Amino acid sequence: MSTEQKINELREELRQHNYNYYVLDAAVISDYEFDMKLKELQKLEEEYPEFYDPNSPTLRVGGEVTKNFETIVHEYRMYSLDNSYSKEDLLDWEKRLKKQVDGAINYTCELKYDGASISLTYEDGVLVRAVTRGDGVQGDNVTTNVKTIKSVPLKLKGDFPAKFDIRGEIVLPYDGFIKMNKERVAAGEEPYANPRNTASGSLKLQDSSETARRPLDCLLYNITGNRLGIISQFESLEKARDWGFKVPVESKKVNSIDEVLEFVAYWDEHRHDLPYETDGIVIKVNSLQQQEELGFTAKAPRWAMAYKFKAEQVSTKLHEITYQVGRTGAITPVANLEPVSLAGTTVKRASLHNADQIEKLDIRVGDTVFVEKGGEIIPKIIAVNLKKRKDDSKPTIYITECPECQTELIRKEGEAQHYCPNYAGCSPQIIGRIQHYISRKAMDIEGLGGETVALLVNEGLIVNYADLYELKKEQVVPLERMAEKSAENLIEGIEKSKKIPFERVLFALGIRYVGETVAKKLAKHYKFIDAIVDASEEELVNVDEIGIKIAQSVVEFFASEENRNLVRRLQQYGVQLEISAEKLANQTNKLEGETYVVSGVFEKVSRNELKKMIEDNGGKVSSSISSKTSFIIAGANMGPSKLEKANKLEIPIISEDEFLQKIEKE
């Protein structure tokens, strides 16, 4: 046997032993025997570097240092999940599903593990990239650290697709977490707060050998890609398991919401027997074709729902109510609490939302309050323990002046929150608007964080986001904690932001109610900023999905001479305030005024590609058939009820080929 053959044989043998131990939990050799084989392989690889393999089992120990984690845009967005808390929530969800898809619906129930979300990309059966969830659109490249996690296969086996992403959670089992904390306490260090945050932090350690020392695990649950040859969610879990992934065996295929609730009830009781933290159940429509039919909202898939276990609840004392000012001037009252442990974290503060909420619960300073985590994430006060209230307790009187600039607060009719109207002179509003402008989903200015923005404002170097483009390196260098290289990166990041596309710039402006989705709609409809500046309420309301509230807010924003001046300055500095020529070249008005429903399975292009083609050519995509539907593009397996409804409403049905010909011809 040649040396190369021996090395490859050892690698395959060690990969199988890794899989047996970390995925199947069924070791067939002792730890000592495994270590001996690993040492033998390490020795051979050192002697014969020409046979280097980046996916060798010997590299699981880490050692590579990453100073900065590269930002990667997800090829397929990582969505959040909508939450439910009762049978009624699930029944409402099921009703919505049945309106949009044909045939019986069955579900896959999976445990919702509480860890750090990860997306793994495999090409030709080899792990090429591991990216954190980030904001769902882009995340950090943590491949080097993830490769040290033993349950993550570096090479797959079986009939895997040529390329796909698989999503899951990086978790820290209870046993490993307890052991780590014992070691930290023994070394005189602070123990970690909870497994979830520790797992998440482990992925961003600069030294991968440090990550390798942590007993992390990777549980996978969702395969994403094109033409994968899989027809259901449950089948995808089974296939992933066959390819070598650690897929939890607790998942179950069920046929009704009642069976879903049986699954929920069982695991609500038995979840504490599991080796990992869980905070609920994820229910998914099992058929991938039905999933495609249902599609996504701006934030979440319509075909999945998280059922959250009843939140943990504790009582503690309310010491003080303080008030925060947001970038829009909105005032948020905050409860400052006696620190208390809740769902694995120490809670010191909780939002009180607004004056109505304080009045409704009759919350007072000095009260003993009940606190829970909404969806086990955000702490909130749900009630007051009136038995413990002191006789001299006084009702809370909501503030009437801004806590920052002492301007008298206003409250518009029909709105719950109070506002500080001092738009141009209230420091938190000024800082907040600039912080929003530079944020990742907006201008994504590297080298510039929220603290630095506050510093620049407080030092008088900037008073609005347009001022950023006039900053010079020599102005920035003297700032606290700002070295020469940091100042260079900041100025370079600001310069790069001039290439950010129009729809993100529009979002970055901070117009109230104009989120990412609305910004995209407005940018696509109007093409350049001047058209939006000049648009009336009536014109804006006629834009797809723009309501009167948004229209009024846009008109109000651009009615301000100061805001119009900001826009003019951004234009002068070269910020993208119109759709690029390249993007415009790919867009037409061929389908303007037409609404399409896409249904079935397609051969030449994917459903998402069809939807993009409709939108790029000025058409609108709808998920349900109505009298407003212009055409239905029907693929194979179009549901009979959709067909019946289309015929009843006399809506033309066209094939994939007919639609493609229509686009080409027109």
C-alpha cells in the first residue's frame, strides 16, 4: 500500500469513527485507539505535506486565527419564524394554509433547539462554508471554527446533491456547559450565563483551537437549494441523516393540529430529559410543493410556525422607571429591576412599552412585579403582586417633558406612544438616526459603530448622516480609542457606502414606517429619489401595498426643508439615489397592471425565478386567486381547487412556456 493510500484510508476510517461517536452515539473503538490512529495520521501528514487535505480529521483540533470575520450574503435568505402560543393560534394558521393550498396538509414536528443558527454550504459533498444567521440576509463566515465541531461532517456519504445549503443550530449540551463552568470557577473566572449565549460566542472566537476545546454540537433541520430531488420536509431529514448529518430523531410526521398538540404536550413535559436547551416546537407543512405555493411574508415562511412553550416567570422588585428616547422621538418607559435569573439570563430591565400599559397594569415604583420573557427572548412585566404593595405606594405619573432635551412631549390621536417633537435638537434622536443610517441592513458602513457615532456627534464633528461624507481622517484620529488604521477604515467604509443600492439608501433615510420592504416597493415604482420627494399622498397610496399611514409619513418627511437639503447633499456626495442603469436594463413595464398567481411544479425555471421575472417586468405576484388575478401560470400538479376557482372566475391559465414566450415577445 502506498503512503497516499495509507493516509486516505486512515482519514476515511477516522471520519467513520467520528460519525459513529458524535452523530450515532455508538462508538466501536475506545478513545485511546482513536487517539492512536489520529496521531499516526498526523505524523504521516507532517512527513508528506504534498498529500494535504483541508478536510482531514486532524484539522478538527483547530489552531487557525481569524482576526476579522468576513461578511457573506446568504444565497438563500434565513428567515425568522412566526410564533404561536395556543391551539387557537395553530387553528387560525391552519385556516390560512387551507385557503392557499389544495389537498390534505400534513406536518413535520421538530423540537426547537435554543442555540446559534448556522448555514452550512456543501459542494460535491465537501463543506465549503459555514455562515452565521446574522440579520437573515447576510452573516459572518465562521467556517474555520465550525470545522472543529465533531458532529459537522467535512465530507458527506451517499447520494447527496451537487450543491446545497443545510441549516441548523450550534448548541452546547448541558453536561458540557456545566463542566466548562466548573473549570472556569476553579480557575477563578466568572461562569458563563447560559448555554445558548456561550454557543453563539464560541463561533466568533478568533483562535479556532479555543472553539475546538468547547463541547459544541450541531443539530440540522432544513435543506435549501435548487432541484434537490426531495419532495417533503420529513424525507429531507431522513436523507440528511443518511448523508452523515446529526439530525434529531425526535422529529415526527403528523396529519392534524390535534396530533401537533399531542407532540407539543409530550415534549413540554419531557424536554428537560433532553441533553440540550429547547424552547418550543417548530411545525412545518411537510410537502415541499405546498411550501413553495405558500411562500414567504417579508419576515417569515407562511408554511412554518413555532409553538413556544409557556414562558418561565419570576417575581422581582421594581426600583425605578426611566425613559428612553428613540431615533423617531418615541419615548419608551423602562423598568429598572432587582436583578433576577430568568430563562438562563440575568434580567435587570424590562420595557413598559407606553403610558397605557403602565396605567393598565397599575405599575408603580417599589412594586413586586411578575416578569417573563416574551417568546423567551424579551423580558416583560405581565402583572403586579398587589399583596406586597406598600400602603404609601403612589400611582405612576407619566413624564410630560423629554428626559434629554426637556421639550414638551406630544401624543398624536390614536397612537399609544408619546413623542419628543424636537427633531433637530434632541441628542438621542440625532444619534439614533445616524446609527440607523449606518446599520447593516441600511448603509452597512464598516469601521463605524454606534458608540463612534455618539462620539462624533458629541464632539461636534457631525449633526446628521450627510455630514459623514465630509469627515477627514485627521479629524477622526484624535478621538478616543481611534488609532490611525481605525480612522482609515472608517473613512474607507463611508466612501464604500456610496455604492449601496437605492432601495437600501431609501430605508437608511429613516422615514417613519418605511421599512426594508416598503423602501423596495417605493424604489422600484419611482426609480429615483426626486420622484418620491415630489409625490403626493394620493399618488403614493396608488403604489402597490402603500397605505395612507405610510403615504402621510413620506410626504411629511420630504415636506421638511432640512430633510430635502440632506437628500440634495447625499446626491452631491455620490450616494445612490436612483436605480442603477444595470438594474433598470433588466426591468420593463411589459406586465404593468397585471397580477399573477404561480402554481404547481415547473421545469425550465424555478418558482422564485418566475416570480422575479414577473416583478422585474412590472407585474405583481399574488399568493391567492381572486377577481383581480390577471393570469395563472400553471405547472405540473396544480391543485384542483385552484383550477376550479380559476375556471369559476374565468381567469386565463397559461403554461410556463407560454409565459416565457409572452415575456420574450412583448
